[in-house]
Amino acid sequence: MYAKVIVDIAHSQVDKIFEYTCPDTLKVGSRVKVPFGGRVIEGFVIDVSPNSLYPAEKLKPVAEVFDEAPALVPECFNLMESIARRYRVPKAVALRLFLPSEMRLGKVREAFKNFAVYTGGQIKLSASAKKQKEALEYLKEQGECDYTELCENYGRGAVNSLRDKGAIKIEKRKLARSPFTGLPQVGDEKILTPAQAQAIETIYSSDKHTHLLHGVTGSGKTEIYLNVIAREILAGRTAIFLVPEISLTPQMLSQLRGRFGNAAAILHSGLSAGERFDEWWRLRSGEAKIAIGARSAVFAPLENIGAIIIDEEHDASYVSESAPRYSTIEIAQMRAEYNGAKLILGSATPSVESYVDATEGRINLITLKERINKKPLPEIIIADMRKEVRRGNNTAFSKALRDELDETLGSGNQAIIFLNRRGYSRTVLCRDCGYVAKCENCDVTLTYHSEENCLKCHYCGAKYHMLTACPECGGKHVLYNGTGTQRVVADLKTLFPSARILRMDNDTVSGKDGHYNILKQFAEKRADILVGTQMIAKGHDFPAVTLVGILDADMSLHFSDYRSGERTFQLITQVSGRSGRAGEAGKVVLQTCSPENYILRYAVAYDYEGFFRNEISLRKATGFPPYSLICRVMVTGENSEATLETLKNVYFAIEEIRSSNPEEFIFLNKMHSPIKKIQGKLRYQVLMRLKSKTALGKIYDIAVKYTTSSVLVYVEENPVNLS
């Protein structure tokens, strides 16, 4: 037999199929080791055939076969072709998406443990064999136990003697490394409201595969998801459930396990290598039927998928910022089409692009306008921070927010304080000469972190000693400028010394349990105030939260990005939705220096339709997406001369495309990227606006052509971050 193999090398020169001789038992989808160029490397078997284009004596044999069952499902190869063609990446790069990275690199395998098991056999022991007697008595009581522990307690010689005499046997068993084993299972099936029942009926009666579930916060979207999954599991199919933040996965896993038991498996980067490997194999083997996780879980190794759910579909985290730079929704659409599955996009604040698709009939629109408990959405109070400054209040808290916090804490309820900036202060500034501390490797200002008394770069993670004097002028007047979550916590402790306060940002969460432990403490009311960045803004359900404070609503409003208004509206609506989800009415204090801004007015009224009508008319008038495509070709490298030369080559190559298709280009220019350097690499960009995707393939080809070992060139479509 002959195997067609794609070798695991991410290079266009070897992006082809190689043939090897193989045993008759080899199956399509298997991972193998094959001789290649004087070494033995990993590869993926995409076909096995009794015929070959080459003489058998000229082909080398497969050196090794990994795994008992094929790792890749048949669908992988269909998706591989689509992804490689769409994003112009080697097929090996596309296939890597379907496997845990440690598994691909051979760094993790199945784990086994030896157990000592009492056989019931009757043996005679001499009076001097005290340890053997003790070990045997213990095993008679327990039935079985960990072999290593038994040896530690009674001696390896004594335990092995019992084995040799037939009193016990040693069994090697596969160890299941299951994450979040202590999660409470909260999944009792709820009685559906008429609106929820109608939504499910619409999903199953519509002739469209993709559905946009637009429901206000607290409208019961999760229960709709769970009912759809239940239908598919009952029909013998599988499901994928995606959430935007790792912090949301334990909460959703808890509900899925409560409803479906061990059929739910979790996939995300916060797990240990062993846990991710075992959860992945549970899905691949069919033991688990439901995959839950963040973006990468869209590649879960499931077959016969019946439903793919993308919660908070508007979230920017669903776009990959590393090669291949895929859209999760686009990959989900490919998988849904292949499997004939339902694709459900859920959000209280859908992306403008998705809502256009829904209103123009390309996908099905389902709307939930009320919370399931019929409670009103929380009242949003606008605090004008300009007036606060004029009154002499230079703190981060308006009088309205302080008063509401005082009342909330006094009534025994909880509050969330949202600020999308971690650290103690945003910048460190010399008052004498204006010097601002910047990272040596990145063109960004450093953030002061008081707990470690250091300056940190939030792009490359570099740490610097805190300045005691200005390195430019020697001045001693070094100021902290701006406010971060650390400083907010410090100020709250001063204002409310008896309040128990938790902080949740990238500095306080680590490992798979980091998010969960903080949220668990808050859910169990072991804290009164939760201060955090956008990871607390969406999806969480805390019944005792009756107040949300938004400290700097203007932060995302004034970015030089056509999406700034949309993101501000989404963020305000999402974080406001954490308040008043149970019995008591909720309140939100929104602090701003631009209270008259129309975006804030729409957000205060929870008027998504009004916001959308205004936003889409602006996009249409200015020719921004979805009425055009923003395409950015990034050129990055450490050598200035080589990087600039590549930039010129890329730009002139795109100019040639424009000269033959002038009607396709609305705008084209080359320039420094707004952040000129990250991790020591210079950053340039060719920015363009296109009327359609007609020229996109050629632009991808240019990026591939000019990428070298020293200069990276890549394409971003409608980039989520234009910095």
C-alpha cells in the first residue's frame, strides 16, 4: 500500500503531497513519522491507495505511526483545502489548527497509572512478613489503591512479594486528566418562555442554516442554545459551543455538564498540555459529543456536527491575529455547510456586518426584546466628569458613583467597576521636560504597576525599574498619568475601607483556574466589589449585582478606527447587562467627558436599532465596511533597510494590480504602522480600501512572494486592531 503524506513543514516549497510505502493497516487521517531530506519528521496521511505514480523501489517506507486511531477526521482535509486556498497558507499550517500543539510536537501522550488490586486469593504469610500483612489487610479493606502510594507506605519489596504470590495484581490504567472536576453542575432544564420557544421553532423551521439571535442581556439566549444542543444530541449528532473569553468557559461548562454530564469537553489554551490532550481525544473518540471553548475550539475533532453556537458573535477575539488570520465565523460557516449543521450567532449587540446580513435576508434574524424575568434593563445614569472636575473632584469616582456604591454596599448587594485598562497608571511622565517612559523593544508607553513597583510593557511583557529621576533631564518630578485597575482598587479601599474587593485583569489571572477562582469568590459573595477589564464585561450572571460603574466610557470612543462607535456601544451595553439580572432592579453609572455624544445616548436607551440605523448610514456615506473591504498588508522585520525595501516591493506590486483594476481601489497608501515597533521589529503597512474581494487573492500572493526569513509580510482583512 502507498500513503500520500503532507509533511509538517510550514513552507511553500514543500507544500505538496509526498508518497511512501506503508502497512495495509494504515488509515487516512493518521499522524506518521516519515524520512524526509535526511531526517525523520512528522506528517499527515491524507490518502492510502494500492496504486502509486512511482516505482515501489524508489519510495521510502513510513517510519512510525502515531496513535491507535486516526487523529484527523475526514472533514479536516476538506477544510484544509479551503483554508489553504482562502488564506494562502501551506496545507501543513492549515492541518496544524486541528491538533493540540503539544500533541503535534510529541510533547504529550496518554498518561497511565498503576493500581494494586486485591485478587481475593488466599495465601499464608510468615510471622516476620509484617509489612506484607499490613499491606494485604489495607487492600482487603480498600479493594484497590494507587500502586506507588502502596509501595511508599509498606515498601516496594513487600508489595511486589504479594504480587508474586498472587494475592494482588498490578493493573496499568489510562489516567483521565479532566479539568474543572470540582465544578458545580448547574443545568436543570428550565421552562421556556413563549419567546424562547418561538426562537427554537424558527431555527428549525427556517430554510437558512445561519441564524442571528439578537437578544437583550438576560433574555435567555443560553437556554435556547442548550435546547438546540439537546435536540442535536438526541438525534445522534454533536455540537460546538464557542465563547469569546476563557473566563466564560467554566461557567458554560458547568451548565453543559449539568445538562449533558460527561458528554461535554472543554478546549482552550488555559488547560495543561495533558488536560487538553485528553479532552481532545474524548471528542475525537466520540466519548464526548459537545466541545466548548474559545476561538480555537471551532476546530474540535467532532464528526456529524448538528449545531455550532458562537456566543457574543460581535467580539473581536473571534478573529485570529496569528497565521492563518482566520475569521472564526467564516470557519464555522464552512463546517456548518459541510455537516448540514445549524450555525447560531448570538449577541445583545450584534456586529454591524452580521446585522446587515440579517436585515437583508442572507441569514435568519431572531429577536428577543425582553429579559426572561420581565425585569426592566438597568437604569443608566450619566455622570459628566467635566462638572466633577469643576467642583474640585479630581478622583476617578463621580459623586453619583460614590453615592450609589455606598447605598449598594449598605444594602448587602454587590457592584462591578469596569475600567478597560490594567495597571496602576497609564503613563509615567516627567513634569520638567515632558519625557514619557517607553519600552525599548516596542513603540509604546510603559504602564506603572504598583504591586511590583515596576514599569511594564503590555505588548512584549518587558519589565523595567520604576524611575526615581527622569533619564532625560534628571528631574525628580515624575508623575503618574491616568488610572488603571490597580489604582482603582487602591482608591476604593480608601473610600470604602470595610469593602471586600477583587480585581480581575491579565495581571491577576493565571492558569486554567485563575479566572474561575476569582469569579467563584464573587459569585459566592465573598467579595462586595469586582474591579476588572473587559473580561468581566460579558456573559457573567451574578444575581446580587445591582450596580455597575463604568469609569471611562470615552476610552474606546475616540480611537482613530471606524469601529470605535460600534465598540463603545457594545461595551457599554454588555457591561451594563451585568446589573439587575435577578430580583432587584439594577443601576449603571456611566462616567464620561462627552455626555452629549450620540453613541452614549443610544447606549443609555438600549436602542440598538437606532444605533444601527445611524451607524449604517454613516458607513454607506463614507464607504466603510460592509460597503467596502479594508485590507492591510503588514511588513515587519528587525533590519530597517531590508524591511523598507520589502515595503516598497509590496507597494509597487499592489500598484500594478490597481493600474489594471482601478475601479476596485477606493484608497491605497504605504506608511508606518501607528505602533512603529513591537518586540524589536519595525512595522510598516500598505493600507487600502477595496470595493470587493476580487483583488484579494492576488494581494495574498504578493505577501507570500515577498516574505523572507528576515522580513514577514502578511495580510489582514478588516483588521480588528489598526494600531
